[in-house]
Amino acid sequence: MASIAAQRLEGKTVLITGASSGIGRSTAFEFARTAPNSGLKLILTARRIDALRQIAADISKETNDNVKVHTVQLDVSDPAAIRSFVGDLPAEFRDIHILVNNAGLVRGVAKAPEIVEEDMNIMFQTNVTGLINMTQAILPIFLARGSEGGEGDIINIGSIAGREPYVGGSIYCATKAAVRTFTDSLRKELIATRIRVIGVDPGQVETEFSVVRFYGDKSKADAVYSGCEPLTPDDIAEVIVFAATRRQNVVIADTLIFPSHQGAATVMHRKS
């Protein structure tokens, strides 16, 4: 007998941005493993298409092809690419039920006035306008569904940095604060519908995130996690799928998750 969570995903299509690694990749596998025999479909997008294709192959193998996966090379910082996204999907994948806005990045640790303009622009274009543009592209699908003005789930992946800014992270923190306020505003705007707007704010998670922050310097990235046990992408994926598989009238609106050594964005205990 299928679990209640699997039953609630039956026949649904899930779109995950930034799915080639980290939290996005883990979320794809967690959805597939939760409902491997429920007619689930996954749309996985990222800039690295080869990584997406490997994930799709692994999911198909693990679920005996019962979970269908469609991969799309997509840079969410490109508005034109998002505008054509839905129309370019195969017909069987266009009826999207769950949107996981996961794509995001951080560049540098510079403080004003030394913040590089290119870094500032790419963070805002990816983390903020990319998320908003993707939401606007998918919302009409949700609004056209059901008898109560719409139905679907929008799950925005924010950060503890959106709640508590820190030195050297002013731009990244500002982008995640924007995600948080957009999420809260959107929930209020859609209150008369059955569209759930869910925010998930991770604390310290070990992914390629820090490698990107330090422009590919793995030694500096590894130092971020020295002396502590960060969360894994799987930890966040479990929360995302949990939120998406609650009874339709239940909204896990706001979730903050950090490892036990972390008390806030700037409060951590590290073993010597």
C-alpha cells in the first residue's frame, strides 16, 4: 500500500530549478523515492545539462522508469529563456503542480565599496528576478486549475541569510531577504485560492555553494565547514517533500532549518 505522501503525489508534475547538484538534486531523488509508483513526473532544470541527464538516468533506473523525468538546460537569470520555457515543454509535462524555486548562488565575500558589479548583478538576476520570473511563468497554470480560483504549490528556497545579514554577505543577504518578502507577499495575494506558498530557509548546508562563493577555490570552501557538521542537501530535500505532501489545506508556510552547532547565521560552535 502506498504511503499517504505517495498518494498525494499521484499523477503530479514537479518542476525543480537548480536541480543539477546540491539541494535541487536531492529534492529530485526525494520526490522520486517518495512516490516511485504514482505516475509522478519531474521537470529538472539547470545550466549543466549533462548532470541533469545523469540524474534523470539514475532516477529512471531506481524507479524502473515509473517516474518520468524531463530535463531542460535553463539559466533562470535569462528572462527570455523563462518566457519560452512553458511553451517549449512536451505537452505531457505542461500540467505542473509543484514548483520548487531552488536555483540560487552567492559570489564573493567583498564588503562595500569593493563589491564587484558583475557579482552583484548575477546574484540579483538569479536569486531574485529569476525566481520571480519563473513563478510568473508557472502561476497561470496553477490559477487555471480547480474550482476555488487555483491550486498548486510554490516552494521558495531562501536562506537564514535572508533573516540575519552578516559581514561580507550584504548582497547575497539582500537577495534572500527579497525572496522572503516576495514569498510572504505572494501568499497574501493568493489567499483566495488553493495555491500554497511555502518558504524554506536553510542554515549551513554543505554543497557546491561555497565553492562558487570563492570562485572555485575548494580549500577556502572546505574551511567554511571546518570543525562542524553542516546539514546535507538530503536534510533540506526531506523538508521540501514533507511540505509538498501535507493535506491540501495545510500550509508549512515558514521553515528555518539549521544544524545543531548553529544558533543563528553568525552564531556557531566549532570543535577545536
